[in-house]
Amino acid sequence: MKYAEFNIEKNKIEFLNSVFGTESVLLNGELVSKKFSFSGIKHELILNSESFILKSKYELFDKREIELKLIKNGETVEKQIVKADKKHRIYWMLIGIGLGVGIYELVNLLIGNLN
């Protein structure tokens, strides 16, 4: 899911995130960074021979926000705070419930075999 877009001169930097924690950064539609993170991470990219860092920070269980900072030469060029997709939270709750039920059944099966 696309969360944010930064425009630097005539260039477009896009930040995307999947429900399973894969973050992607696109520069003018081309993938320039892809990393896994649940709490946030730094993506490095080169634009017009200059180094940029797109830093993500999650507050999914508190404010359910993603803070994105575009940094150039150690200084923040632009900062965006976006709401996390509610679907992501619902998917993880369903996965948690499924795992909980599965573990419960497995433990009951193991205990039943011990008796």
C-alpha cells in the first residue's frame, strides 16, 4: 500500500508498505530500496548525485502512525506523518487469533498423548 509521496524538484519518491512489513521506496517509479521492518528503518537513495535517507518510524500500537522523514546531508528536508492502514492491524489480529487457536490445540493434543 502506498503511504506517502515526496516531490523533490521534478522527481517523485514514493514509500510503500505491505501487511507483512516489507517497505519499498520508489524513485520515479523505479524500485531503489526494499527492506523488512516492523518498527521502521532507513532507506538510502541517490538523487541527482546527492545522498538522501528516507527514514520510517512506526507507532502502530500507540498512535497507529507512520512517521516518514526525508533527510539530505543530515537535515530533514520533509516530514510526513500518516495513519497506518487499519486493514494491516485487522490482518495481524486474525493471524494472532489463528496462531493462538493452533497452539492451544497443539498443546491439548500433546497433553492428551501424555496421559
